[in-house]
Amino acid sequence: MSAANSAIPKKSIFFIVLIIICFLGLNTVFFTVDEKEQLVITRFGKPIRQINNAGLHMKVPFVDQLTYFDKRLLAYDSNPTEIITQDKKTLVVDNFSRWKIIDPLKFLQTVRDETGAQARLDDIIYSELRLELGRKDLIKIVASERTELMDSVTKASDFKARKYGIQIIDVRLKRSELPSENLKSIYGRMRTERNRIARQYRSEGAEEAQKIRAQTDRERDILLAGAYEKEQVKKGIGDAKSIELNAKAFSQDPYFYAFLKSIDVYKESLKDKTTIVLPPDSEFLKFLHGTKK
């Protein structure tokens, strides 16, 4: 009875150990790949195959080795470097890039890991930056053509990086500036150039203002001359009409016309005087005597 009881625990232990061995065996045969991962299987140091799809996969236990690589977009930030532009100016550039591993087998065979990849990227991107920026003047790099230049650097760098299993998505400048010892002289020349352009603009503006004033004065003189001519014409017409009316009035009653004109003369002559001495037979006083001649 006691022997039977002792046999049962031994069988249970055997089954437990067997289950553990099977589980460990399955664990060495099957493995999983995450969505953000990709890997290369090597056997005795030689690549066997690469896996890019997520899920459950198999391997030869204790023989195959798994090397995992990131499938996501990666970032590389380089150290500031000096580049000579076409006009012999030294420019300090600080760039960054975004890249990813698209061929893990080629990546493993050429650069091994991300550290090696970043060292290779540093060489590739710096050489392309030096080539592209060296073809342009400083002012164009800083002010107007930066986007086009960086697009060219991205395209050329990506072409070279493909042989390492790398795709370069983008290369951009974070910062570009002159060395501190050159800033003062460069700013001085830029200020001189801007002052020269400002003087030129002011001179052209003054010349244009003078032309506008001359044109305005000429148009004003023409308008005044035309207005004066019209005034004189209308005045002449009015004078002619007045003479015509006066002539008609004089022809109808010369004595009455002379009387009216004498009244006007009296008003103008006597308005500021209280006493006037004239001989009695003066022609000036004939209408004051009340006699008609």
C-alpha cells in the first residue's frame, strides 16, 4: 500500500518535468516578431533569412541566432560642422535627418547596428552638404534657396544610403550661422551694402518726385491759362453786352442817362466830404440846379 502511494508522486513529477521540457523545447523552436520589429536569422554566423512580417515564426533551436532591428522611423542628430561656401565664406551648419532600415540583411552585413549606421550616415550627409552648399553663395543659402538645397542633399544621400539597407526620409538644417570671429566683419559688409541700396532707392525716389512735381506744375499752368482765357472771353462778352445795353439806353434818353451817371459821380465824390466849393455855373452842379439843358 505504501509502495503504491509512493509511485503516484513519482509519475506526477515525471509528467510535470515532461511538460516543462516540451514547453522549453517549443519556446526554442517558436518565436514572435512585434509589429515594430524586423530581424535576421543567422546560423553559425551566416545569414539564413530575414523576417519583416509580425507574427509567430520557427527556427532551429540552439543553432539559429536572432538579430532584431527597429522597423520604425529613426532620427539622427549630427554635430555642428563647418562648410566653405562658393564665395569663400565659412558657415557652421547643424543638421538632423530621419531614416529607417528597409533591408535588415544588407544592414547587418554592412553596418551591423544603429551605431555603425549613424557613423555611415554622418559621412554620407556631411559629404553631400559640403558638395551642395559649396556650390552656392552664403546669402542664397541663408535667405532664399535653403529648401531646394536640402531637398537635393536628401535625394543624393538617400541614393548612397540604399546600399547599406537604409532609406533617408529627410535631411534638414536646424541651425546655420557664421563663425563668431567672422560675424562682425560680415555684418559690417552687409550693413554697407544695405545702406548703398537704401541711398540708391532714395535717389531714385527723389528723381521720381521731381518728375511728378514738374508734371503737376505744368498741368497746373495749363489749367490756369485755360481758366484765364475763358475768364477773359466771358469778361469780353459781358463788357460788350454792357456797352450794347448802355448804348441802347443812351440812344433812348440821353439826358436821363447823363443824369444817372452824374448821380453815381456825386455819390463817389461827396461820400467822404461835408463841404465842397464850386462856382455856380460849374458843369458838375448842373443837375443840382434843377434845370434841363
